[in-house]
Amino acid sequence: ISSAITDLNVNVNQLLFKCNEREKPHQFDCRLSSQQFPLSSEEELQMLDTGLSQKETRDRFIAMVTRLSSDDPKTSTWFVLSHLLTPEVASKFTLLGSSSKRALQKCKFYGCIRSALTNRFLSSSVNEKDLGKLCDIPTQGYFHDIRDKMIKRNRRKQDH
């Protein structure tokens, strides 16, 4: 486990240094297999979710998400999701799920993102319930934006 934590530490640090280079994948080793961000498949998200069952991995992931966040919970939520998920993966989810899409809210991955942002922004002026809304509303907006981008991308492919 200590080597996994060391590997994870190195990979999280690499991710943080390169957080603005979205074209290049970022390493994140949850000791089950090497994961890269943004996640490019539901299987990778599932492996990360499984890895997040371990406290050390979860703590490292939450610390990474906290460092990726800005001074605003709304923009932080949007940025973190866009940094960690490809549009193809994100297009298979909504916050609450639907008949054709999975619920991100049920994933440990999203719980860790919310925990990181709650820890970062919780204060005497913002209660946890309001902060939850400040995460959930931009998450829903993020998925709507992804849906719209995917529709545009598919239209362009059909036109050419």
C-alpha cells in the first residue's frame, strides 16, 4: 500500500503541474491499473471508482480535486468535471441519471468531488445544503453543455 501511495503522490503531482495542458493525458495510479485524465471510458471511471474505496486513494484524489478548484464553487465544479472526463464519457451520464444515462451522483468519483469542494468552500456564510446546490447546478449545466457539444459534433460529421 505504501508504494501505491508513493506512486499516487507522484502521479497527482504530475497532474497538478500539467493541469492546463488538457491535450495531454494525465497519470493517476489507483494501484488497480494506471488511469489517465481525462477518463476516456466508463470502464476507466469504474476502475477509479473501485480504487476510491481505499481511504488513501480517496484522500489523494480529494486533495487533487481541491487543488484543481478555483475560488468559485460553480466554476470549480465545471472545470474539475471537464478536466477529469472526456466529452464521450460525460455524454453517458447525467447528475441524477435517466432511462438512457447513468447517474453520476451514485459514483464515488462524484462524491469525492463534492467532498473536496465542500471542504474547500464550507464557511459560516455558506451552509452545506447551499454548497451542495452550488455543485449540483453547474454539474447539470456541464452535462447539458456536453450534450449540446456532442450533438454539434455529430452534425458536423454528417455534413462532411
